[in-house]
Amino acid sequence: MVGKKWFVALVVALGLALSAPQAMAKQDILFGGASITGVYYQVALQISNMMNKHMGGEYNYIGRPTGGSVFNINALDRGAFDFAVAQSDRNFQGYNGTADWEGKPVTGLRSVFSMHPETVMLVTRKDTGITTVESLKGKRVNIGNPGSGQRGNAEDVLRMYGLDFNTDFRAEALQQHEASRALVDRNIDAFFYTVGNPSAAIEEPAQSVDLDMVPLNSDAVKAFVAEHPFYITTSIPAGTYRGIDRDIETYAVTATVVTNDSVSEQVVYDMVKTVFDNLDELRASHAAFRNLNPEEMLQGLSAPLHPGAEKYYKEKGWM
């Protein structure tokens, strides 16, 4: 009898041991953001936190800092990430094989939803004498690290204003957290940055030095926006940042959550459903997200929609 009980107990124990790994298995999901001081990283981090809170039994989401939009699109193409955040202009270029992807379109790139508008900014200190884009000549300016969306935006602005970063000033290629510190330490005189507002990368240096912003509102900028449907003209309201007490006219792209067509419909559907079913939670997680609404989050998608996202939007009657 004892032997039989021992045998039954052994069988049960073996069954539990064999079934436990399967029951506990979670799918790792990597979500690429951008610089740790930027809002893109907050998108990846906060959505990852939401997914782990609401669907932690099935998924293990990991939000990662990265080099930015170009890096993220290329990482998705390689299968290194499952989701990432990228600028709407970079998604358009990647999918259509232009700019950094000239002749090599990322045909597997898929849109999931839009987030917040990302304004293109030129930030300086008030003691530099920089009041226009043209006055960057002879200065030290961060144009963004290679692989970032802000680098492409900076190059566009300079081209519109007739400046060459190779000859007209000393160009730096710092990640944004490095650039913010360098501006405070007077190792650079200005930086370009494309980000949702408010951003810690500007709020923090504003506590140490007197900052200013240069409007990006020339006729060339307005014509550029009119030619590219993934851009909008906008302004940064006075008082958004300490010491900047006037509206700053500029233009913006849309931060977009993207994926690859190789990511399963179920994975994308689960993420989209969790985000929209708990949108108030996401709104409360960061100041840049407070005005998110479903209608706008389905706009500005410059790569085809992933079937998993499309399934949820049709269920909701949004498509």
C-alpha cells in the first residue's frame, strides 16, 4: 500500500513538474523607445508596464532605450524588436524606401496607433546670441545621433534655411541626454530635438540655465509641411518651459507605435486592446499623454495598419 501511494505521489509530482514550465511560460516582448530622457522611451516603458500589469500572465514586456526612429525601424525589420516608437515621417520613408532606406524599403513595417505630436525644436541658451537658424553659423550645435528621427529633422531644417552642418558650424552627434547636459555645461550652444511636450530633456536644463527657443516658421518650412502630409504646423505654448514666455511656432510629426508583419495578430490585438481599454491609465502616466484620444490615435499612420490592430478597431466600430 505504501508503495502504491509512493508511486501515485511520484506520478503526480512528475506531472506537475512537466506541466509547470508550460503553464508559467511567458512570451517576451521587446519594445524599443529612444533616449532615456525622451518621451519615446516613456511610450515604450509605460505601455510595457500596462501590459505587464494587465496581461502579465501571458507576456513579459520590456521597454528599451534606443538610438531613435531609424534604429527602431531597422531593428523591427531584423526581428530584434516586437514593437517600437518611430516618427510618422520616418515610417513613411522606411516603408516607401526613401531617405535612409533609399532603394531598400522596409515592406514589413506596420502601424499600430499614433501617440502624441512631436514638435521639432531648436533650443539654445539666452547668452549665446542665437535668435534665428541663420545665427547658428560658427556655433557648436547638436543635430542628433545617427539613427535618430531628430537627426533627419535637423538636417531638413538646415537645408530649408540654407545651412550646411559640415561647414557652417561645429556639428555634434550626441544622444539627447548628453546634449542636454552639454548645453548646461556650455560645451554646445544649441541643440535640435524632436519630442513631445513637456520633455524632461528641456525641463531639466531650464532649471540650471536660462533657455530660449528659435521659431521654425519660415516660408520654406510652411511649404515643406504643405508638401508632406505626415507633418503639421503647430506651436509650443508660452510657459511650457521655464523662462520661455512666448509661443514658439514650429512644425511637428506624430509619434507612432509600429511593429512588423511577422508579429502575430494575437500579440498586436492584445496590446492594442489593453491600451485602449485602459486609456485613462496611459493618459495619467505622463504629461505628454494627457490629451490622447482614440480618433486622433488612428490618424497620421504612414505605414499600413497591422491586422491585429485593424481587428480591434473594427470591433469598436472605428473603421
